[in-house]
Amino acid sequence: MERSGSAPVVESNDIRRQGCYISHDLRPHYLGLGKESLEMSRIVSSLGLLAVLALPVAAAAQTPTFTKDIAPIFQNKCEACHRPDSIAPMSLVTFEESRPWARSIKSRVATRQMPPWHIDKTIGIQEFENDRSLTDKEIDTIVKWVDAGAPKGDPKDMPPAKQWPNEQGWNYAKQFGQTEPDLVIKSLPWTQKAGANDAWWKPVVETGLTEPRWVRAIEIRPGSVKGRKITHHAIARLQQVETDDLASNPLDANGNPLPGTFMEWAVGKQGEMMRPNSGKLMLPGSKIVWDVHYSNGGEDITDHVELGIYFYPKGQEPKFRQVLHLMGGTNGSGSGGNALGSAVDIPPNTVKATVGYFLLKENGRVESYQPHMHLRGKAMAMEAILPNGQIQVLSHVSDFNFNWHNTYVYKETAAPLLPKGTLIKVTAWHDNTAANKANPDPNVWVGYGDRTVDEMAHAWVNVTYMNDADYRAAVEERRKALNLTTNNASQQQ
């Protein structure tokens, strides 16, 4: 296992061929897969095989139709983007809208380019709350539909239209019985001129809070539909005087606390919903430090970004505090292993790996994982090195795509429960060769920077912290939920 020092030159993005291979002995405590679950999976697979063998030939050869077979798939996995007035270039809501794109759909789906979901399905946790990837069966159905001429089918088979919020509506408001968030904080306006270079807008805005408030959900959105054409991503950082060491940040040159990440938004990301009895804490006198990346939209556009915050009712305080950490994927030193840029130094025509570490100072549940790199980003893995020396692969994004900044939210029974003293290891691979089709120039050295042609290497990781007693209780609850043996659970403590 490589731990530190100069980053090696590698020839492949396969984690198992780069000296970074980790045993697949992923404990069921983390993955939510006990022996009983694995046995049940085998039984289900066997029954499924028998059922297939028993199918009449006519039924097995039945041609999929749009109304009966394809529309339900598109509604569940595609319409979030592919609907009128949304971010996708075409709508897939109706047959008439979808049929002209049939061959392109087949090509993108068969190669798993769409829907965008870049987690390696052969290693690490595979249970996510927001998994929008297609199953093998769904892919097969779409391919068969296109190969059969993409027939429409009986209009009576068409499922009811799915109701989506207005493009400038709030995603979570209805869930809380509201029409809008409890607090909306807007960045200052920015005008992005047609043809202008990328810009990074970093205004500071007061939250206006006069008392502590616990947050149960967060959303960020551009201020207008046109603003979505120029807003590449937006980071809202929370600056406040912390009393909790787990959420504290270093001081700047003037003795003020550096802001901590509150939420990051990019294309394809709706927001963050805290698990029950957990939340983020905002303090009186806090400020939002914006970091908004604007790009060329082909016309002059003036816009702002809006941060929507949903609070727990006053007097209702969640038991657990959640913190969004930036976990660096470089060998640099710094607070919490989060140093940026010190090892992002990529020679021309090279695939290079870098590694960073983040120490968990308290027991925690890892809620989500979002890799962040730029055009030369190739892959990123997150592993846990436990205090007993055991190493677990948590997640591996093997086909990073800068156009899609996916956040992978673990299901509650799969979210890793990690003891304090665990090291989170983040390994990043950059491809600065001509084989990388997104690479603007493989013949230049590349270093750290905000510009798209520069590079970064870090992961956004949400962690919910808990004390020893609560951690043991969480382990026991997980054990019961997954029907694991006491021995299996005790191995994780």
C-alpha cells in the first residue's frame, strides 16, 4: 500500500492494477450485506432463472413498447433532466419527443453514459438513496425497443404523467408542507458577458440569524432559468465562530475563522436532506461566503444564486450534528489532511495518482460522497483505514466525468459507521494524455487552480458525528436491521 511521498505514474484507472487494490472483504456492517442477505440473493437468483426457463416462447419474444415498458423507465431515471424547460437538450416525456432520439438513446444507454452514474459497480458500497443508474434489465428493455423500431404501443398503457416542480421551484418545500424554504439567502448579482472567460464570484452575505438554528435540508439554485446557462457550480461556505472542535476551521491572517463548507451545488444536484434526528447548526452572526463559478452562456446574462434553508421547528433540536468536509486527495499536509494543490502537479502525457488522508476525530456515519476534479479527472476512490489496521473500500468512481458532479448518498443501512481514529483515504487519478477526450491539451504541465483547465483533487463528504454510546447503539441497530450475528457486529467496534 502506498501511503505518501511522490505520486507514481500509472497506466490505467483500474484501482486493482495500480497498487491500490483492497480486499473485497467488505464487512456487512458497512455495506448492509450479511451472510443471510447473500444467501437470499442466491435463492432469488435461482428462482428468477427457473421463472425465465418457464416462460412461453411467445412471451419471451414480446416486443417492448414505449407506453408500457419505456415510459416508466424514463419517468424514474431520465425525466429529472429530460423534460421541457430543464437542463437536458431534449425532453423524453412523450413518445413523440423520444422517438427521434431512439438510436442515440440506445447508444448512450448501452454504454452506460446515461443516466450519469459513475460508481464502479464491482467494488465498494452499492446501495444509494439516489441511485439513478439503469439495471441490466432496463438497459436490455431499451435496446430491444430500439432494435424493434421503437414502437409506441397502446396509449392506454401510458402511465400517468409524473409531476415535477417548476424549474425555478423549490424541490423540498412541499415535503415540509411549505411553498418555499424558511430562509433564502441570495448572492449579489453578477453579469457574465457573452464570450467572456470563466469567472469566480465570491461575495459575502449576512445570514441575519440572531439565535442558533438547526438545519434539516438545504437547496441551492441559480436565480433564473437563464442563469442556469452560466452557473457551472456554486459553493456556499458558512463562516461562524464555532465552539465544536469537529466543525472548527483554522483562522485566517486576521484571526477570523475560515468558512466551512455548507453546501455545494452543480448540474444534476438538487440539494441535501438530513437524516432524521441529525442536522447542521447555524449560529447567530454567521455569514455565507459564496464561491460561484460562471462560464460563457453565449449572451449577456445577469444572475445571482439562491440558498434555500429549511429549519427544524424552534425547540426541536436534533441529536446529531452533520458536517460537510472537504477531504483532499493530495499528499499535501494541512489541517485535517485537507491541503489543496500542493501535490497537483501533472506532467504532460501522463496518468498520475495522488493520495490524501482525513482523520476522524470522533465516531461518525459517512452519509455521502462526491468526487471533485476538472477535465483531466479520471477516477477517485475513498477507503477507510480502521484503527485495527483493516482497510475497507467505501466507494470508487472509476469513470469520472467533469460534466456531472454526482453526490452519492448512501442508504441508511449501508452508510459506513466508522469509529474515531479511522483514516479516510482519498486517491485521485488524473489523465493528462491524448487518450482523455476531455483533455484540452496533453502537452502541458497542469497544476492546481480554479479554472477548468487547471486541476483539483478532493471529495465532498458528509459525516454525522456521534459519541461512543450512540455509536455502539448505532452499530447494534444496524446489526438488528440487517440480521447480522453479534460476532459480525463486534468486529466493527
